[in-house]
Amino acid sequence: MVGPPPLQGLKVLEFAGLAPGPFAGLLLADAGANVLRIDRHTSGAQPVSGDLLTRRKSSIAVNLKSPHGVAVVKELAKSTDIIIDPFRPGVLEKLGIGPEVLRAINHRLIYGRMTGFRRDGRYAPMAGHDINYLAVSGVLSRLGRSGDKPHPPTNILADFAGGGATLFQGILLAVIAREKTGKGQIVEANMVDGANYLATYTRLSLKTPIGDQPRGENLLDGGCPYYDTYETKDGKYMAVGALEPQFYARLLKGLGLGDRRWEGRQVDRDFWPEMKRTFETIFKSKTRSEWESIFDGTDACCTPILEYSELETDVSREGDQRPAVTLRETPCLAIDGRGTDPSVNGQGPGVNGNGYVGQILSPGQGGEDALSNWFGWTKGKDFDIINEGVVLKPKSKL
């Protein structure tokens, strides 16, 4: 028997955005928090957001440019624990629902806000995306192959790791602090500092032999032949990470190079180009499956590079999506509902698509139930839906 998820009972208002803000909301929702997305109400048909990070969330549409919409947000804030603001600096402040206003209404409110650039930096008023935040942080300068231009790893590093996950961490720290002080606070995260913090080791290694060479010529960035990827005979790939001498020796044995006496030349950088060419030739001589049969169960640090299509469909590949962290007593909610151990697989029925198919959350979807269940509001008594947007009912002065 396990206990309820760790954030059960927390109420979160997530202003609709893309990528980092919704990811922070997803992390909170997967841990049991109630997350209500605030979609901007517009005249005419409501646009459908491209946000796929919607599991376990509900939505209401609110006209934030109307006094009626602002009144809805203020009323909700009275009993909300956490707000996620994904906008550029000053947007919600101009609408009259910035942190000073809402925290005056509810002193326990944790107001989390996410920006790309630093709020106090030279790029603060500028638009940007993951690649821009990585660029000015310095991180992007270290990503890519030798002799090639810097290359970002899709939008994982700034948007999600340095952005949404970092904001989530800050919110949790504020929740812990609130237990001691009784008060909420403003939590500010930006993707430049978040990505830079993640790159602490990379940055510090620039002044050590591990990382003092140009991009793509170091131990961990593709310059080292025994820490790289290799194409196989069938056009698939293997990943090699045999850094320690004993693992490197096991790799050589599996490649049929155990008699070359290369163990003593592992750290000889002048020998690395020849070693890499040899590895490339040998890996192309067998299929990925054949290499797996050689290296599975060994300490060669040589594994197949699996694709999501395989992980989704082949149960032997262990592609079932699980909570990011295992809490044995109070596990997070399940993503794939086919697991049998809630402390490992997460508790509850899982979600549609088992973590491989995103679900669109339409403006207003599930919102009426959320307002009733979370805030005790009754449609017709406390609020109405007018032109698909939520407005408060005037309260009797009697």
C-alpha cells in the first residue's frame, strides 16, 4: 500500500504558454498537484494551443484584457498555491495580475515566473527561443563536432532542463520554505541561467585536461574514440562510453582488438584518430543486433542507440514511461498504466497514449469540473460561461 502522491492537494494556475511553462505544470501534475490552465479568451472561435504537455490538466478560457477576466484570476488566486507565469517581463503586471497584486490577495501564494533571458540583463526585452538562450549562456559554444558549427540538441537543454525543470525545482523549494515561514514568494527562473547551471561541470572542465581543447576534440564531446557513437552494418548505431581502463579493455576484447596491446595507448591523443577509424570499420562489420549479443551483460559500456518507435512497441526494450524519480512511499502518478508496482511504475491508471502520444487540451476542457471540485464554485451561482469565457456572477449585497 502506498500513500497519496507528494503534491496532492496543491492548486496550480498555469497561464497558457509553450514548452517550459507547461513542462513545469506537467511535473507538478504528475506529482499529484491540481493544475488548471488559464487560456486567453478571444472573440470568435477559440484557437487550439499546440501544447502537448497537458496530461492531468484542465482549462478555462478567460479574457485577461477585460476587468471581468482579471476579477476571475484574482478570485481564483485567493485559494491557489502556485501560479506559473510564462510571459515576458511585465505582461501580467500590465494586466493588473502581477505578483505584487496577487500576493497581496494571498500571502501564501507562490508566484513562479519563467523567462528566456535574464530579467535584468541586456536581452531582457527581446524575443528568443531555446537556441538563443543557449547561445548567450555560452553552452552552445561547446556543443557540436570538431570543425563544424555549434549545434543545439533540439530544444531539450534550455526549454525543458534549464527552463521548466528548473522552475519546478524553484517552486518545490518555495513550498518547503512556506512550511517554515507560512508565506509564499516569487520564484524566478530563466533559461540562460538554468542552462548555464546545468553546464557547471562542462564550464569548469575548460581549465582541465578533460575539456581544454576546442569544441568536439575533448574526452566527452565526441573527440575521444571510446566515448562516441558508431554506425553498424544495418545503418543503426551503437554508443560507446568506455572511459575507465577496465571498461576500455572489455570494449577492445568485444571488438576483437584484445591482442593489439592498445590498453597502454588509451589516453594517447595522437593515437585517437587511428583508433577511431579502426572502431568505425569494425562496427560497420556487424549489425546492431550482433553487437548487442556481444556486449549485453558486459562492462564494456557499449549499448544500442534505441529509437522511440522501438521503445514504444517492443516491450523487451523497457520503453514503458515511468515517473522521473521513484518515491517508494508516496509515488508520483503513473504515465503507463500497465505497470504492476505503483512504487516503481507510478500509481493510478496512467494516461492515454502511455507517454508516447500527446493530448491536446482545448480551451475550457474540464474547467467547469475543476472550478467545482477545487474551488467549490457552482455554475450559475458563482460563475457563468459567456461566449466560452469564464466570468464571475455578481455577488448579492444583501
